[in-house]
Amino acid sequence: MKECSTYLFEDDGSIPNNPDLPLLVYPDALEDNQTKAEACKKLLESNGWSNAWVNGIFSYHHYHSTTHEVLAVINGSATVKLGGEEGEELSISERDAIVIPAGVGHRLLTSSNDFRVVGAYPGGRSYDLCTGEATERPQVLSNIKNLPLPEQDPVTGNKNPLYKYWLE
């Protein structure tokens, strides 16, 4: 796996993002034999990330306040917007993985017809679906602040690189 990239997003008034934990992008994180849905789900689960699903990414800004999330690209390519309207556009493709801290907005802008990701959550946590409505604010900010760190990195199974960037 190549060195990961980090993105730290500020609260934009709608999407809270995460003031402490950067979003991590792992290029070429998956081995060729891990780009099949079941193999990818097995990898993530072996590293403590479960409650997995296989699909695309919603085409509207959303985030989760009750859990962190990993998205592992198992097929195709896409351009995603991360961090809300003023965030970053990023191109991702097969074998890449993104670790999204609780609160960080994400949405699909464009994708190839065959684009698919495996999503999973540390400890199989349940996820909420938040869209930046004002009524969400008080509770989601508390959820994000009090969420524990995952026990392991979803791809490597070690503490790093996740802890390297989330504890620095």
C-alpha cells in the first residue's frame, strides 16, 4: 500500500465534519484478490470492521455521527466530494480505500457504470444517516465527540496507519 493522504475539514455550518480526525485515502490499498466483494468484506471483518454492505455511494451530501466508515473500492472509478459543499473533489478507483471519520460529509459526483464499494464500520457499529439538517446538530455533535477510536486499521489490521494520523 502506498502512503495515505489526509484531509481535515472544518465545520461548514451544515456538515459538521470532524475537528480532530482527518479523512484518510489509501491508494492501492487492496490486493487484486481482495477486490471481490466477499474477499473484501472478509478482510475488513478480520480487522474488526463489519456490518458491511456492497453498493455505490449516495449522490447527496451525507455523513454518519454514530460511527466511522471505510469505503473500499472493489470495481470501477468515481469522483466524490468530501467535506461538504466547500470540501475536496477526489478521484478514486478500484483498490483504493477511504476511511471517513464520523461527521465528515461525502457524496458521489460521477462514476463509471461498474463502480462498487464495500462499506463497513468498526466493531460493526450501527450507522445513522445525516444530511446536514439544523435539527440534527446538537445530538450529532455530541455523538461525534464521544465516539471511540476503532481498535484497528480496517485494511492493515494493525493500529497504523489509522492511529498514526488519528492520534498525532
